[in-house]
Amino acid sequence: MANYIHVPPGSPDVPKLDLTVLETGYREGAMRLLQEIRPEWKAEEVTTKVFTDGITNKLIGCHVGDEMKDVVLVRIYGNKTELLVDRDEELKSFRVLQSHGCAPQLYCTFNNGLCYKFMQGEALDPEHVCNPTIFRLIARQLAKIHAIHAHNGWIPKSNMWLKMRKYFSLIPTEFEDEKVNNRFLQDVPNSQVLEAEMTWMKDVLSNLGSPVVLSHNDLLCKNIIYNEKQGDVQFIDYEYSGYNYQAYDIGNHFNEFAGVNEVNYSLYPGKELQSQWLRSYLEAYKEYKGFNSEVTDKEVEILYVQVNRFALASHFFWGLWALIQAKYSKIDFDFLGYAIVRFNQYFKMKPEVTSLSMPE
């Protein structure tokens, strides 16, 4: 299966340091990393800041001075996240995106994380991603990534169904805490129901004709950095990147309009906003692919149907993911509650999107 990511020849090598950074005493480990990548920095002058937005890893920013012109990010992988993330694929994705100007400089990897350059700008919130100026930039940037061609003209295949199956095999069957376990048994669909839905999705969604492209796969608001001064956006965090259906990547982003900490699906974009977004995306995608960038109403409508159906797969995928995190993660977040929210939205949305019809 041609789903692996090929790093372009000539891409700079990324040093791998045999070093483990502890989550608790992270400063000591961070200083040892900085000795390698910023040897001119004096340890006593380095300021560290913990970023608290992520729910997978621990992220620490390191800089000297008050202006934060040069900030090194140290990302420590979360507990048992190797079950969820293929770190080799993440590294390849990072390097491919960097070589196309779509990712920051990657300084090094270490045993349980990586270091890269901080992108100047503002991490977005749900109220930003429906702003027409910003969402057109997002659509264009996603199109740029989707237009990165596979190596040697290969036709890539999505590994989403394989990954979903893997996650399904890892979900817990029970929790030690009785109260948590009761909530799990009461509010999460049983494994037979989940398996039937996966089979249905694979049969239906695989046949929608959505092309397989290099995808971000986790385009939540906080993974989008908006630099107002430069008038551009960049995406961060490529842990889930890989070849996937174009419509999945967009549908997943639309689901993220609802936010993460306080999920509100009334913020899911309506048809008018989606149509504007999708038209901007298709114009840019065609341009990056070297085609005539004129976009027809029919093309927008086809992508609209594909995207909203693939949004189901996104809810399901992150529902499974959250169940695994509920068992293993040490981050203070209600993963079980998040899984319940995602599965509930899947079943609520299913009849609405399956009733959409493709234009003649």
C-alpha cells in the first residue's frame, strides 16, 4: 500500500539525541537539549513557559530575553501516546511539510519528544475560524498541503480504516473506578454497535470519490496560528498527519468549529459558510495543482456532500481516541466525556448527512 510518506531528497537530517525529558523536572532536560541546539544560551538566562492548550502532550517554550524573538519549543510526548501516534510517520510528515514551507524548522528529536521553532502569531479559537478573512487563509493553506504530490507519482491510499481498526482494538472494556465504569457502560455504544458503524462507514465513505491527499488530520482551532501582521496562517502539530481522504481533513476541521474544552455543535458551520470556504479551497487547490482555477457550483456541491459525510468518520475516530486516552492519559481532561460527546454527535448527524444527495 502506497500510504507511506517519502521525505524529499536533500531535506536536512534531523539530529536524534539520546535523552529523555521528564514531565515533572522538565527544565533540567530542556536545558540539556538547549546545550545542543542553542549552545550560546546561558542556562540561568533561559525562561521556560508551559503551554496548556494541548490534550495529548506537554509543550514547553524556551527563550532568552523578554521579546521572545527566538523561541524553542520542547514537546514531551504524553503517556502511552505511542499507541495512538506513529512517531516515524509524524517525523516524516513534519519534514515533508517543512520542505514545502508548511511547517517550522525542526531542530531535533529526543527519546520522548521533539524540538522545533516557535511560530509567531495567535493560536485561534472557535470565534476566529468563522471569520471570512481568516477562514479563506485556512482554506488556502490546507489546499497547499493537499496539493503536495506523492513521491514518484504514486497513487497514495488512506490508512484511516486501518488506524480506526487499531484504535477499536485498543479501547477499554471497563474502568477500575465504579462511577466512571457505570458512565462508560451507560453512555458509550457497545463494541458490536461500534463495529457495525465502522463497517458501514468504510463501505459508504470509501465510495464517495474523495481523492487521497497528504492531510493534517487534526486541524483544531489551537493548531492554527494566525499572524495578523503577515496576513497568513500556519498549521502546527503533525502527529496524525498522513495520506487520507481530502473530504475527511476538511470535515474534521469543520467539526472543530465546536471547540474542545466546552464543545458546542451549534457552532458547526452552516451551508452558506461552508460553500464560501469550499469555493476558496477549490480555487487554491486547483491553482496549486496547476489547473484552471475556475470552480463550478456543482464542484462545490459535490465537495459539500463528501465533507459532511466524512465528518462522521472524524467524530468516530476521535471518539475511539478519547476512550483510549481516558484509560492511559495523565492529562487533566474529561476524555470519557469527550468520547461520549463525539459518539452522540455522530449518531445525531448520521441521518442528516446520509440524506444529502450528490448533484446530477
